[in-house]
Amino acid sequence: MAKLDPTKLADWQIAFECEKDMKTVQQLAEGLGIKNEELIPYGHYYGKVDYRTIMERLGNKPDGKYIDVTAITPTPLGEGKSTSTMGLVQGMGKRGKRVTGAIRQPSGGPTMNIKGSAAGGGLAQCIPLTPFSLGLTGDINDIINAHNLGMIALTSRMQHEYNYDDAMLASKKLKRLDIDARNVEMKWVIDFCAQALRNITIGQGGKMDGFLMQSGFAIAVSSELMAILAVASSLKDMRERIGKMVVAYNKNGGPVTTADLEVDGAMCAWMVNTINPNLLQTVEGQPIFVHAGPFANIAIGQSSIVADKLALKLADYHITESGFGADIGFEKFWNLKCRYSGLKPHCAVVVATVRALKSHGGGPPVPPGKPLDPVYKQENVELVDKGCSNLLRHIENVKKAGINPVVCINSFYTDTKAEIEIIKKNVEAIGARVAVSEHWLKGGDGALELTDAVIDACNEPNNFKFLYELDMPLGKRIETIAKEIYGADGVSYTPAAKTKLNKMEKDPELAKLGTCMVKTHLSFSHDPNIKGAPKGWTLPIRDILTYKGAGFVVPVSGDITLMPGTASDPAYRRVDVDVETGKVTGVF
């Protein structure tokens, strides 16, 4: 691997070379102290682990150090958070530490679109790349089937209730749920960015072709089932949460759940295998758990509680990853995931790049799929300095959680010494650690400065605390997140969202649920075009969804949608198969 040059090879080419020397999944498990009967292999190099059995055996063992990796507000290209996670795990390995990482399974949407599979890059990757990127052990496919089964149960019930009188329903042992077709909470899901399916009409034809109504698709990883997988503590917990999912509302405004439709057991049956985390490795052979899904802007965006709890029993240092910036992914890690898991982090890494800081400093747009403006490859200290306002706000957000931040400057080979120094100057001025890391170019050897800074931060005391308590009224919680984390002056609501808010605040059960914000990842604000650390703006809430099974309500801000769109130059144009070897090429 030392001879591989990331400046001349694509990520998938590097992955292929490193996969020649991979550990078997049995070797990975053995190195972690996982017994053979606790391993569920999927071929030679990756598999699942039996979470319940391992936790029964190791439940009383002390936890290792817990580290979250987050970032500044990214450009549409991403700023290497997964790459930095892999680099830090590899750096810990170089320092002789017993280490694990946890990242999220990629969605087919970004994998076949612009952003790629988030396996890392250069000499800091998760492998084997192709299975990781294209379905892995089937968790997302199981979620799609379970979710859409819930929609089948809903729409078929609506058809039968429309066509049958009460006596006929009773003869089939069904009671009338009186579902309001204009108030359906769920949509169908597919794991691609399919903007053409956002809004559709179903049930066209005769009375045997379903109930005629407006519907649509969301991307699979935004499903409440994915959120349930991320926060569930066991199969039993998962089963109970699935039964609480609100699918629609009846004509009196009451919730209709999957349990009401008597489909919750079958949905859980599709998801039985998903509760066990997947085990893969870095290009340098450290173990990586891959579990739950991406999209912290439209979902919870966290690797699973199950994976983190398991890894903390197996390793001295466990590094987990949250989606997008500290305003979204870290905020949900802090106030949702840690609340439900009971785990307290020792440190948070905030990944920053010169490229993103230039963008926040007033640089030209970074359009996906098009060549970068030359300013992003040439020295411009002034733009970097101005852009540090975004980084500093993210650092302050981490500090509000009462834990120690470490800034990782994810170094690109085009960065200059002067640009790096101005970042260090800004970060050190507010009393935070900062380290330059060259893991993309040099692997674990390039991450040693970052590794040492993280170890030091983990050894310092902290005072972890939540931003809000669950007895705070929902409207006040939304306002607190908007003001304290995003920097807004306040919050506004559409009439429909305000009606929902008032109803939720009067419902004792809904009022105690967590708050999972939906907001663009490209800005602190609701507008993806506003860069830096904006002030003097109001966060507009247009809707509030109920994810009762996952345990939170979902305020939706701005124009963001639960179904992203595919760009004009998507990645699938470059993905192919070598028909002689069967290897997939072009995945990144």
C-alpha cells in the first residue's frame, strides 16, 4: 500500500489493490475477541456479528473511550468526514491502540449520484468497497420491504373499507379505521434519488385497483424504520417501536398505527437480521462496524446505538460518525442518540477543509459534477480567514455539549502552509485543539498528529449535558435549536405547521418525544446558498412529522424534501463491470 499514490489513482483502484491483502472476517472477529459462534459471515471478508450474544457475554465490561466525528458545513462535494474517520481509526492503529470505528451504510441515492458511497477515500477507506457500496448484507433492502409492506397494509385497508360495509368488514374480522386519505403520514420508499416519484397518484383504474389518492416516494434511508434501527437497543425494542409507527390519521384526527393495521409483526419479520451490525475493515486492517443509514439533513443520520455499545465493549477507543455538520449530525448525536443510549462522548472531532472554508469566506459556488474554480486550488488566505466564522460556530456548538472539540484540518495536497496557519490561528484563539491530518495521502501515518490530539482530549475531564430537556415545550425546543445551534433570531411557522405544533404540545405523549430537525446541510440557515455564519434571519418551519416509533417529532424547514434529486452528471455514468473478472469499476 505504501507505493499507492492517491493523486494518481481513483479511490476504487486503491481499494482494489488494498483488498488483495485484506484480513478475513474471521481474523477481524478474532482480533476483537468475538467468538466464532458470534460471527455471521457473508463470504470471506465481511459479515454480521450477533449483538445479543456478545453483549450478554461482555455486558459488565467497562466501556472504552467514545469519540464522535462531525464537521463544518460542507460543500456539495463533502469534506471528507468518513475519510477522516477512517484515518483516525488507522492512526489509532499505528499508535498501537485497540480501536474500532462505526460508520453508516451508504444509500444507493448518493452512491449512484454525486457524493459517492462515503467509504472514505485515498489511503483512508473502508473495504471491501463494492459490497459496502452496493447493498452490503441487505439491511436497506429489508427496510424498503418492511416500509412498503406498511404502505401495502394501509392502501389495501383503505380500498376494502371504501368497498365494504361494516358487516362485510366484520365478517373478515376487520374494524373500520376510517382513514383520512388527505392525512397520510407515510410515503413509499426507494433507495435512489428519484425526483419524478416525489408526488404521484395511485389507485387509478377500477375499484379493484386500489384507493385513488395522492401519494409519493421518499428515499429509503429517510424511512422511520431506518431511524428505529439507529436508536433501537434490542430486537425487542425494535419490535415495540415498529408497532408505534403512525402511518396516517383517521377522519377524527386520531393516529392510525402499524399495530392498528396488524402489519407491525410482519414488518419486524423483514427486519430481524438488520439488528446485527455489519463488520468490515479499513485499508490498514482495523475493524469497522457499518450500521444504520446516512442523511442527517432529512433523517437522524447516525450509526446505530447497537454498534456503538457493542464496539465500546470490544475496544479501548471507539470512533463513531455523525452526518454532515455539527449543526445537524452532531446536534442529533448529542440530543437524541446520546439521550436514548445513555452514552457520553469523551471528545468530538470537527473536520474542516480549506476548500469549504474558502466557500464560506465568499468563494465562488462549488457545483457538483463540474470542475472546481481555480480559487480552490490556489492560495487565498483572505477567503480562508473569512470562512473560519463557520468553523468557529461549529466549535462553539460542540462546546455547548460540554465536551472537548478537536479540529481536524483534512489536508488536501493543494493546501498551502499559510492557509493552514490561518486556520490554526483562528481555532487556537478560542481555546480549541487543532491538528493537520494527511490521512488521505498517507493513511494512518498521516493521521498521527490528529490521533495524539484526540487521545489527549479524551483524557481531559468534560461536563456533558443536553441542550434541552424533554419537559421543555416542543415550540421552545425548536426555537432553542434554531437560536443556539443555527444562529437564527427566531422561528416562523406555516399555518399547517402551527396547527400541528399546537396539537402536539397538548398531547402528553407527543410532547415528550425528541426533536429531529430537517434542514439543509449546506448552510446554518434553511437556505443552502447562505454561507459562513449568518445572522439576522428566521428559520421557517413548513411541516412537523411524527416518528412515534423512533421517539421523535420531525420539524421540516425550508424547501428541503425527503426525496433528493439526481443531478445531470451522476456517478452511475462511470460505474461498470469488468466482464472477465466480475469486478465492479468506478464506484467511489
